[in-house]
Amino acid sequence: MNAEAQTNLAALLQQGLVWRGASDGQATAATIASGFPSLDEQTGGGWPQGALSEIFSPQGLGFSLLLPLLAELSHRQQWLTWVNPPHVPYAPALEARQVDTARVLLVKVRDAQQSLWAAEQALRSGNCSLVLLWVERVSAARIRRLQLAAEESNCMGILFRPLQQRQQASMAALRLQVIPAGNGLRVQVLKRRAGWGGKPLHLSCSG
């Protein structure tokens, strides 16, 4: 590779427009089990810690994938921060799934820019174990800022996005496509750390 090509590649990597897989000898990044063994197998162990994940779905579908994760993280004495969710969290349903709702922090703001700013601040704060964000549109540069903020404080960020946005370049560590399928969800791993996704999975969970 010549010097010009190396410079161009470095610029693309810096912007998060190229994804670089890990070699076989690279250490496995920390993950938290999702509660779905088949999904953990395809994602390399579960939800990546200290990183941003994206869920692409119609109308914010796929939240039920997070219930086991919420239950575990809610007992770590840090905040589970929800930024502009499409619906107000229903405490009895969360408590029925062993989520400590005393650790849930709801942030409501006026527009997408404030949502992105609030999510970035929460990720950087060191006081959150998880930050959930729902946005219609976000630039690749802003996704990179969220990813770096998650890395800095070892916080987990999950970004819910419309299904049609899945073709946009992103440096998020994990990207999932989620669509309804019968009595459950059809989940496909679009991108993961140290590898690529496998065949679509049918998971028995709702919403």
C-alpha cells in the first residue's frame, strides 16, 4: 500500500467510515451476556461494555432484548439513563423483570440535538452503567462522539434508530437489525467486534 493510500485509509478509519476487524490473537473485548445464548454466540459474548450499540427497527421495536441487561445493570448502583424514549417506562412491568426502577433516570428534551447532547454527557459522566437513546437521524461524526464517550467512562450506550438508517456508516461496536416475526423477533447481527454477523435469529420475546 502506497503512502497516499495509507493516508486515505487512516482518514476513513478516523471518521468511523471503515470498520476494522480484529485478528485472531487480539484480546476479546468485555461483554455482558444478553440473556439470549444464540445472540451471545453471534455477537461474541453479548452486549459490548464501554461501547455504543445500535438497534435498527421499525418504531423502536426491540426494547425487550434489553430486559435481561437492564435487570443486571440496575443492581450496580449507577444510573440507567433513558433519553427521549417513545413511551414513558412502565415501572410495574420493569419490576416484574427484576429491574430496580430506582436506578432508572428519564431525560426528556425538546429536539434531537438536545437528545444527542444529553446522551453524550450521560455517557461521559461516569455515573451511568447504561444510556439508551432514541433518535430519527444522527451523523456518522456524532455516532463517533458517542462511541468515544462510552469508551472513556466504560459505559454502555444503545442507540435506537429507524430501520431505513441501517445503511449509514457507523463506528458503533455492535449493530443489530430487529423486525417482528410471529410471536417473537427476527434479529440479525449487521456488525460486531472482531467479526461479522451470522444468519438471522428468531428470538422468543415481545416488543
